[in-house]
Amino acid sequence: GLHHLLVNYPLVIATADPEAVHQTRVAIRRLRAAIALFKVASAGPTGPVLRAELKAVAQGLAAARDLHLLHARAVAAPDVAGYDFSALRAGLADCRDAALGSARQILAAAPFQRLLLVLALWFESGGWQGVRDSEGPTQPLRPRAARILSRQFVKLRKASGSLAALPDRVRHKLRIEVKKMRY
């Protein structure tokens, strides 16, 4: 996740490429999901703070992604006889460009650069793995991850029950949890 982020965020700053914005958001989402999933390992004070800061950055990039998709759909939509959508498309392009400019500023700013350094230091120093849990001393990540993911999978299977009968809100929350596991 960190590598994915480090590869893509400079492209946003340099080119304002909408795909780089999307990939930066995916990398952040994966990092947040990993920190959340392994919350026992990241139960110290740093994990939740990093997760909250990553969430704030992702929210700051959301408009750029959303407006890029909306503009692309507006451009691809067929014209309707008697209506001129060129002003709408131009307005969406202006809004998208402003949001991309904002995304560039967020990623180039000192708070995000500090966040990257703290995140890298936290990973490299092993600060995320120094907490004991009910299983005893800190275990190597691979077997521990397998146990956590297996327990999460069982929980999701039980929660899913009859998927079609679940209320929309519950189904939406379940979908989010499945996405976290996928990341």
C-alpha cells in the first residue's frame, strides 16, 4: 500500500492525472483497511492517528475523482435534440480542474509530506507490530494475518445470512467489510 501511494501521489502533483488521483485514493484505502483489519497489532496511539489522517487526505481527493467521472460521463452522453449541453460540460471541466488543483495542493503540502514520513517510519521501525494480544507475544505477520483474515471471513459469512433479505444499510456495511478484506 505504501509503495502504491509513493508511486502515484507524485504523478498527481506533477501532472494532475485523474487516474493517478484514483490510484492514490486506492492506495490510501488499502492502507486504511490494513490498519483497521490488524487493529490489534496497531492498537498503540500511532495507528488510529495515521488512519484518521489518511482518511482526511482521501476525503480531500474525493471531489477530483468524482468530478472527473461525472465530466467523463457528461462528455460521453449523447446530445438530446434541442438541448445544448456544451455549457454544462465546460462547467464540469472547470470544476474538475479546480478539484484536481486542490488535490495537487493537498499532496504537495507539508502535512501530507509529514504523514508520509511518519507512515514510512512506523512501517519500517515495526512500531505497528509491537503490541501483544490475546494470542500472547507478537507473532510473525503472515500466520497472524491468516488467523485474523480467517476469523473475519467467518464473521462475514455469518453476517451475510440471506443476502437478499438483509436491509440495504446492513448490506452496504457488509459490502464495505468485504472490500476491506479484499484490500
